[in-house]
Amino acid sequence: MEAIKIIETARYAPSKIVTNDDLSQIMDTSDEWITERTGIRQRHISEGENTSDLAIKVGQSLLAKSGYQLDQVDLIIVATMSPDAYTPATAAIVQGELGASHAVAFDISAACSGFMYAMMVAKQLLQMPTVNRAMVIGAEVLSKIIDWQDRTTAVLFGDGAGGVLLEKDASATSILLGQNWQTFGDQHDALSAGYTKVANQFPGPVTDLKPFYMDGHGVYRFATHQVPKSIITAANQASIDVDAIDHFILHQANARIIRSVAKRLHVSQEKFPININEYGNTSAASEPILLSECVDQGIVKRGDIIALSGFGGGLTVGTMIIKY
Ligand code: ACO
């Protein structure tokens, strides 16, 4: 097994900020309700930038920080549930706009677990002799698929992107200590966005995309039960105690879910950094945005042990225990 390490982290969010008070001007909600139930105070919302635009900013930043040339990137994976189009893949647009013509590029669709799934796929592909460096980017413009009349989902989400540059390095010890990923397809209808109905006549009507739908209580129960289990399974595989993990970088869906996971694992909440207050739920982008912030702020340091864990549509869960 080839050793892999994270060379750089980066993030980008659109400059427009929408506060809870702003939302209360357009729907029947309040700052108090949103803050108490979710921990969210504001979110970044795109004005004109699509998912690929956000991912390109992250790609450019990863390249600039690492000092690598475009032709040294062999693989680009974008995890997203809000791609620019059905086809081409958002990753192909990113590859083309960056000019990384050497890289193979494709998307992964696993909602809020997308970044973890993409990391696991990248890790496997980095075992190939022709793949030495990979960009793994989580990017979302969820604001374009939200029903802004539906207060039960509209207040929860935001736009943003984050990513890492992974490198195969024979001289290093591998960052990957343990992993767990699972799909619960029997609960596929608990969360959906962009569902397209097939017409039962020919010629059918123009495709009607359904906006975001979520069984909030169901997903809440799923997350608070499955995330601790997934972290324990990955820690067992890594042969480490959950106590030995320095930071828990969890998908930022709800501050209450994060606190509940900490409690169930009997771990101090101080080990669970939270930035949902600033970004809301950015789905596949949330873990790499948080990781990048923690690295830049010196909270996550080289040698620290981190549990990265995502959960969401599918339903899906994915955890990686890594040594940063
Ligand atoms: N403002 C004011 N009131 C509201 C709002 C709002 N934005 N939304 C709902 N309410 C009302 C409801 O109508 C309800 O009123 P009622 O009691 O008169 O019927 C009341 O507030 C309580 O609503 P609940 O749905 O019970 O609120 P809850 O405490 O469960 O919080 C939430 C809802 C935040 C969605 C929570 O269930 C949750 O976080 N679920 C998990 C979401 C998640 O983790 N998603 C991750 C995956 S996302 C992905 O994969 C893309």
C-alpha cells in the first residue's frame, strides 16, 4: 500500500452573506428559532457563481499554495449534489478551466458524505502507478436547488467549496489509519433534491426538477446513531482508542447533532470544531472547509489524529481516521 499525505488544504465561499434576520424578511422564521435549533447564524449565498466556479477557486488556491504545476495533477474529483449540469461532470469543467489537461476528472454524488466518499476513491486510485497527485474538492451551490418558500429546509443550507491536494509519498507514513463507509439505500427517500419524474406519455412535458426535500427528524435520528458507530468502527480498524483522536471534523449539518455525537462518544465537545454558525450546511463542502480553517488557524497541526466524518443523502455515512 502506497503512503498518501495531504499536502495542502483550501476553501472558498461567495462574498454575499445572508443572515437569519435577512431570511426572516422573506419567510416566517426568526434568528432565535434558527440559532437554537441548528446553531446557524448566517450563510454565504452565490450570486452568479456556479458550483464549478467555486471549485475552480479552490483548485487554484491548492496549486498556488503547493507550488505544483498543472501537469503534476493526475486526478481531480469533485464531490457535489449541486453540479453545474447532469453532464459534463463539474470536475471536467474544473479541469478544463484550470488547464490541468493531464488530469482525469469526474464527480462523486453522495450528498453530505460526498467528500469522504471522494477521499476514499482518491486514496484507492493513488495506488495506481500513473496517479501521483489528486485534488479532492467538495463544492456546492445549494441555493439554486432550495425552495425559498419552504422554511423547513431553506434556512439550513449555504454555498461554498473546500478541498485538499493529496500526494503519494513513499518516504512518508500513510495518513490513513482507518475508515468506514456505508450506504443505507432503503432510506433513499429521506432526503432528495432535483428528483425528475419520467413522463408516461410521448412527447412528455419539459422536465420538472423537484427542489430540496428532507425528513429532518429521520435524518437527525440517522446521524446521531450512525455517525458515532461509524467513528468507532473506523477507530477499531485503526487500532486506536476514540480518546486518542485529537479532532473530530464532522459534517456541519446541525450543532445539536455534533454535540449529541460528542456525548455518545464520551468525548469533550472541545475536540469538535464548529463553523456552521458562519456557513450553514454546505453538504460535501463542509468538512474540507472546516479542515482548511482549522489548519490555517493552527488548531490542526502536523501529526494530529483527525476523524473526518460525513453523513446525509442516500442515506450515507463515511468516516476516515487520518494522521494529518
Ligand atoms: N422557522 C421557524 N419555525 C420553523 C422553521 C423555521 N425555519 N422550520 C420549522 N419550523 C417549525 C415547524 O413547523 C414546527 O412547528 P409546529 O411544532 O407548530 O409543527 C416546529 O418549528 C418544530 O419543527 P421540527 O421539525 O420539529 O424542528 P427540529 O427541532 O426537528 O429541527 C431540523 C428541524 C433543524 C431540520 C432538524 O430536524 C435537523 O437538523 N435534522 C437533520 C438535518 C441533517 O442532518 N441533514 C444532513 C443531511 S443534509 C444533506 O445530506 C444534504
